[in-house]
Amino acid sequence: MTASLDDGTPRTGRVLTVLCRVLRADLDGLADELTHRILDSGDAYAAYAAHGVPVGEDLRATCRANLDRVLLVLGGDLPPETRAASLTVATARRRAQQGVPLEVVLQAYRLCGRLLWDHLRAASTEHFGGAYDHELLDVADDLWRTIDRSSARLVSAYRAEEARLRGRDAGRRWATVDGVLEGRARDPRFAAEAARTLGLPEHGPLAVVLAGPGTDEPLDDPSEALLEAGLVSVWHHRHSELVGLVALPDPGVVGPVVAALAPRAHAPTGVSEPVAGLAEVPVGLTQARIAARTVPAGRAAVVALDQRLPEALLAQSPELAERVRRAALGRLLDLPAGERRVLLATLEAVLSADGSPSRAAAALYCHRNTVMYRLARIRDLTGRVVTEPRDRLLLGLGVLWEPDT
């Protein structure tokens, strides 16, 4: 809104003192005219109304107060105990709190300066027969320099308040997300308020994403990536992890979340199965953490829990998983690294080919007899046969688990 011309000291001799006192005699008329000029200029009315500013009361009252302050400052009549800048700062802060755009506030401020100049000239002509016209030209530079300085003060106060509000809102959002992750959304009142604060559905469906630890930025701009896929999300750094809450359009599908985030991952990242609203987020957080643990350390990948259930079972008990691996692979694990890698790759290829040596050979770009030889070697080292169902299950679990997970 308009702000007072409060910086600097323009020439406050007899010319401005006399003319400003004339204008103050019709302060209400000036306030009405300034209010109308502001509302008639572009989209000002819509901007104020959209941010809940009571135009008929707040806008006119602010116009009147600022015009009064301007005229007192220019006329040299401001009481010495009054801070000239206080009204400008108060107006800037209030408009920032209301969310009125800064450009709209500055436009109103410029209109205030224009109106004052028009009426100062008119007062010289109408009340004094133009006797002060020449003196007004002499003080014009002072007047507009004062307007510019006060405008700069307005901008500074507005931006400072805007930054303070952003920090407050960020703190409130941080505390809200942390409360949701800790399970406070089981309280319906907290859940309803959290949904409003975060812009997420109270009753879901939601997916929880957990990335890291391992890097300062485990995901590049995940919110932007999900928005491009039409998904709304909220992100939160918690301990050494990055946690995201993603609103899902389909309660049974997290594939679009994985697809959107996969190209941006720099650390192991897990995605939960859909959960039914904010109250169930802690369950989703546990699932996402388990899914992330199934990605070998040092690798960057985004995986959904349902795609990694066998690995998830092993990740839940690393000691048991290592025992399964040793029971399945036996002496194969004691071979030199190069030979061990070749045999494990062959075993994985055969398992992926449903036990077919021919299809495994095609995948490995080698002869079928080579695969058969390696399978015999694997049987000798492990005591297990790929064609036996139970042995096949154990071998499959054995190659799934890597000791660096």
C-alpha cells in the first residue's frame, strides 16, 4: 500500500509548510481520491482482494495515515518524537504479511507521490493565484528524491518481513513433517492441520521415499522431478537421510515415483508401498528404509519395496542373511575374487534363465558347454543343484545378498 515519504529532509521552508497545511485541511478528500486511483490502476483491486485485504477499510485507512505523515514531513510539522520511517515500515510489514505483491505496493506508493505533486501545484494555483509555482519547481527534485529514498526503505522493510515469514513458515513445515514421521498424525486434529500446512491429503494415498545416507544431496531436485510427473511432494532432511512424502493419484501404484526419481539418485533410495494417509506415514517410513537397505552400499538406485521383497527379508537380518549366503554358496565364497565373480555371474544367469544352460549361455555370450562345466564346478563347491527346488531357492537367496549391503 502507500507509504510515507519519510527519508531525507526536503526543503521545508514557507512554500511547503503553507501548501502542505492547505492539503491537510482536506485529508479525507485526498485519502478518498488516492484510494480510487489505486483501485482503478490495473489489477490492484484483484491483488488486494485475492489476499484478503479489506479494501474499503484497510486500504483507505492506510492511505489516510500515510498522506498525513507525508504532509507533516514535507511541511516540517512532524513532532520531533515521531519516527518518520515508522509508518512506512509498518505498512510494508503488514502488506508482506497479507501477501500483497511488492510491485502492487510500490505502484500504490508511486500513485501517492503523483497525487501529492498534482495537489501541491493545484493548491498554489487555486489558493494563492500561482504565487508559489516557481518555488515548487525549485523543490521538485527534493520531493522526488525523498520519494525514491522512502520507496527504497519500503522495499527493504517488505523483503525483510518476507524473509522472516518464509523462515517461520519453513520452521512450521519442518516441525509438522517431523511430527508426521514420528506418528503424531494418528491424532485427527494434528492430521487435519498437517494436511493443510503441507498441502497433502489427510487420508492418502501416499508414498514415503527415503534417500541416503552417503551424500549431502542424495537426490537432485526431487520435488521438481515429481512435479514434472504430475505428483505433489514434501521433502524433509532428517538426521542423515532425506525423506519425501508423495501424494499418489492411484492408491496401488508407486511406479511413477520410482521412474521420476531414478535419473536423479546419488544414493540408495527406497520407496514404500502406498499408505492410507498421514497417520500411516511411520509404516511407510519403515518400508522405505528397508527398501533402501536392499541397494548395495555405494550404488545409486531407486527401488520400491514390493520389487525387492526377497532382498528386504535378508536386509532385515544381516546376520541371518550372511548365514544363508554361506549355507547356499559354501566353498565358492572362498575362491579367488576373479574365479568367484565368474561363477556367481554364471549362477545368476542360469537362475534368471529358469535353469536353462542354453539361454544362460546366450546371455553370457559363451558356449553352452562352458556353462555346463561351470555348473558342475558350482555343484562341487556348494553341494547344491540348480534343478532341485530347495537348492534353487537357497542359491537364489545367496546371490541376492551382498556382504557390503
